[in-house]
Amino acid sequence: MVTELLTNKPVFQPKRIKQFVEHLIFAIILAFPNVYAAEKTQAELNIIKPQLTQQENAFLNSKESIRFCINEGSMPLLGFDNNGSAIGILADLNQLLAKKIDKQIVTVRIGSPQDQEAELPGLQICDAYSTVDPLDNNLSVNISQPFLQQAIVMAIANTQTAFYQREYLLDKRFAINKHVTFFKPLLAKYPHLQFIPVNNAKTGLAMVVAGRVYAYVDSLATLAFQIKEQGMTGVKMADFLDNKQNYYYVLKKQQTKLLSIINKAILSITPAERNNIISSWVAVHYQHTTASYSISLWVVIILLLLFIGINYFFKNKVSKGDLLEKIQYLSQENKQLTTDLAEKIQIEKQSIRFAEMFSHEYRTPISIISTNLDILDLKNNQSALFIDSQIEKMRDATTKLIVLVETALDRENLASSHLIAVKVNFDFYQLVDEVSVEMKNNYPSRKLQITVSQRSCIIYADRKLLKIMLKNLIENAFKYSNNKLAVAVILIVEENHLFIKVIDKGVGIPTADIKHIFDKYHRASNTSNVPGIGLGLYLSKLIIAQHSGVITVICPPEGGTQIEIKLPL
């Protein structure tokens, strides 16, 4: 290289550097696939079969197969593949019944979910058909035991508050699939609610994300499946006025032996068998994040340093000895930067792997808990076990756990990304009013006092990031202070700067913790009994830094915490 420089031969070769950058970025930005290996449980291997009478066994032996007619629905409940074979939860339950009675069950498609007239003619070509609306007033048919119950739930945006009483939903708009079987019954049951018919779940969920409706209503299985398929992380599910959907088999009146066989087979289905089928179709997927863009910034810095050094040699025509010394120095600097970069990449990979592992692993037990709560609730309703309050407490605890983990993962993703402020001029006081309304909705028992020095404050900043920062600080103040004490937000404009103070009368921060309070994952030693992961203040400081501002923490002698922020206008 030295000879080339001294003879004025070109050393800086853009093609080689471009190849180096491409290979390095390719090596850094790797995909970490989630591999889900489902192991068969002992319950799957040892299927419990019903005890049939001799007459019932003789009836089954006389038939080559049993034909079940079924209306075509939406996944994951029921669909048909390219070969016309039935797939989904209902199809798998049919196959489980076939194994229990040792007789082939053939699934026959007879129409669409809204084609109710296809059901009774279906008995002319089939032994039974499945339905969610048994014809109790039809004396010519028999109805089986319910073989599946699905909760009707709603999907709302993560930023929305879930309401469970009808009076709080009267001013809300709900999207609902007009092709589902419970579409007309729900409209008739709740005539005062604002339902907007849509053609499919994908459209309904998109309207929720876009803020056009408060919620999309569908079965729990369908919503969980669609959220997984579309990779959505900005929505959450909540109960919709405690509605349930039961599935039954309808048979001809004279098919008494087959009705008895089917009922026995349905009653022999264990919770583990039913849960294995449901969870195989509605396991929730969490979309993970690739490596941080800040790594690419380090690559640019390294290449820029190398270019500056080489360009310096060209311009000053240094001697051979000086050139060797400079090259050696740059080589050492390059090695050090490469080592630092490798360490940073490793840290980012570990953080990503942990987030992926945690987001995947915690959902399986949560899904099992939720499903078993539904089953327990069903048994309580059927047998009057008088455990309503215990079930409600378990549901509340499960919901709180889901909200805590989802919030933590969302903040982790935002904190791990390369924050770049997209600045525009806007009125900061209007933003404060928006946050105030959201806080009142999310924390109805808390009081927020806002003091401003003037009516408006136009600031050149990223509106979205400042809103995240302000909500973080107010929620922290609520979290670590008494419910009966107000949290104060003071806004002052002086000398082309906006001064923000968030003051609470809570537990305060120990002196030893203040110097680490903005560190990632750091939590004060006196907050162990309050849920959190230590990302709120870390994220707020990143946002303030993007706006060339300053954030400080003060703990007055009288107690509490005071966050002070200075932002240029």
C-alpha cells in the first residue's frame, strides 16, 4: 500500500469499500426466526373413548362412514384447502370425534355461514350438520350437546381503554363481520350500539388501527388467528359484554342412536384435547425487531475515519516513515473501533433474543390460563359452582399481566430503535390537553393539575415523541404517588425556551439512585413493590436529547419527585 501511495497510484477504491459495507450490513442485520416446535402431549397419545352400548356399536359397524355437513366459515374455525379438504378448529374436532368412535367422519361443505337455508336440506345428504343457532322450535330434528364454546370479544387499539359496561359503549363505533353467524343476533340484542358491517376481519382490524372505529367484534379464535397472520402488535383484546357462542350438531329426529353416540363422544373430550386443538390454531405471534439502525451509524463512522486518514496522506505527501506510522496508528484505531462495534452488535443481539424469547414464551401459558378460565366459567354457569368472584379476580390478574408485558415490550422496541425526531411547528399546549384527556380516561381516580404561563406555545419539535415523553412522566408520577394526591404539570415559556415541570408527592428517589435514574433498566431501590422495568425515564432522556434539551431530576427534602425539562422553541 505504501508503494502505491508514493507512486501516486490510487488506493481509495470505491467498489471494494462498497462491497465491504454491503457484506458488513448483511452480517449485522440478521433475521432471528421464531421456531415453534409443538410436542404432542400424553393426552393426545391416549385418547379417552366413550363407553358405547352394544346397539350403538352395532349401529357404527353398519355404517361405512358418517357424513357431517358444515357451513363454510372463516379461519381458524373452518376453511378448505386447495384440495377441498376441511381445515381449522371445527375440522380438527370432527377428526377427534372420529378417533373416539373409531369411525371415519367425512366433512361435506354445504354453503356459506349466512346461508341458513342450506342447513335442513343438508340432512338429506348428511347424518348431521354443525350450527351455532340450534333450531329449538323445530320438532323434526335433535340437538346435540355443545361441543365448542367461543367467547365473542373485541379488538381495540393499545392506546384505548377497555370498557365492559353497556352504558360506556353507547357513543362508540364497532366494526363487525357481516358474514359471521352472530351478526344479526348481536344487532338485535344491542340495537342502541353503533355497528358498522364489514366484509372480513382484516378490514375491521385495519379500521381499529386507523382509529375509524373503537373496536372490531369477532370470536376469540378468529381475532387471535387474524392478529397473528397480520403480525399486528398495536391492538389488544377485551371482553365484549360477556357474549358467548356455542356450537352444536343437528341430527334427524329418528337418529337417536347416532345422537347418543355423538353426545357421549363430546362429553369424553377432555380440556387438554380441546385446548391442544384450539391453541394449535390461535397461538399469538409477536413481531420481533431486527438490529438497531445505530449499528449502521458506527459503520459509517469507521469508514469516514479511514477516508479522512487516506485523504490526508494524499494532500500532504508525507514521507514513507511518517506514512507507515500513520497507517499503523489508523490500523490500531480501526481494530479498536471494530472491537467496540462487535461488542455493541453482541449486546443488541442479546437484547433482541431476550425480547423474542420472552414475548413468545409468556404467551403460551397466558393462552392456556385464559382458555381454562373460559372452561371454568362455562362449568360454573352450568353447575352453579358459586366461584364468580374468584374467576373475575383471575381474569383481572391475567389482563393486568398482559397489559404490563405488552407495554414493556413496546417501550423496549422503541428504546432499542434509532430515535430520529421529525420536527414540525405545533402548539404544545394543545398536545398537553390531549394527554390530559387520555390520562383522565386511563386513570379516572387520579387528579392532574396543569398550570400554564400563557394560552399557547408554538414549538418546533416531534409531536409524537414529545407526547410519549409527557405520558411517560405523568404515568410515572401516578405510579409512585398516593392515589389521593394530585400530580402537577407546570409549563413556563421564557427566553425562547419551554420549561416543563412534573411534580408529585410520592415516594421520591433515594440519593444513591439519582445518578443512575436515566440508565436503561435501572429502577430505584424503593420501588420494588411497584411494577415496571426501568425504561420510562431512559426513553424520555433519549427523546429530550433529540430536541437538544435538558432533563433533570430533583427530590425536595419534603418528599416527592420533580422532573424538570428545558426545550428550545
